[in-house]
Amino acid sequence: MAEKREKSGEKFVERRKSVVDRRLGLDRRRGPGIRRSLDRKAAEEGEMTDEQFQFLMAIDKYKRANQRPFPTWTEVLDVIKALGYRKVEEPCSLEDLKKQQESVEA
């Protein structure tokens, strides 16, 4: 098509005022080539605590290292123990745990 334009003497004129390549998906404020993962973005925006983010990254690292997209609950427990979590209190119900967390936050 460009050859036909050249033969007919027509010149190509760019009609778009600004050209943005949306295929890259880069956040220009962070610099080229630096993208935040959805997990990192949620953590930075306060939707996730540091503890939750650390757990999520540990699970992701385990899945990549062992090529397991869906780890078993036993494997999840192993990751939790590897993070340093130990059972130090007596078990309680989930309702009681939520009440404790709400009283700490208040």
C-alpha cells in the first residue's frame, strides 16, 4: 500500500495527535522496564499487610522452585514453618481470633 502511495505521489500524514504504545503495559512513572506485580501493587496500596505479603511471596517462591502450581496443605504448612511460625498459644475459634484482631486495631 505504501508503494502505491509513493507511485501516486501521495504523502503519508500522521493524523493521530499522540501515539501511545499500549502493548508495553509499563507504568511510566516507575521508569522503563519496571512493572509491579498485582501482589506488590496490592501490598503497596495497603490492601495487604506485610505479613500477608511475605507469606504470599514465600508460597510463590515454593511453587516456582518445586514446579507445583497447587501445593498441598502439608506443603503450605511446611512453608509457614519455614517462615518461622510456631504454635505458641492454645487454639481458639475464628470468631475469637477476629475479635482479638479488632481490639488490637482499635
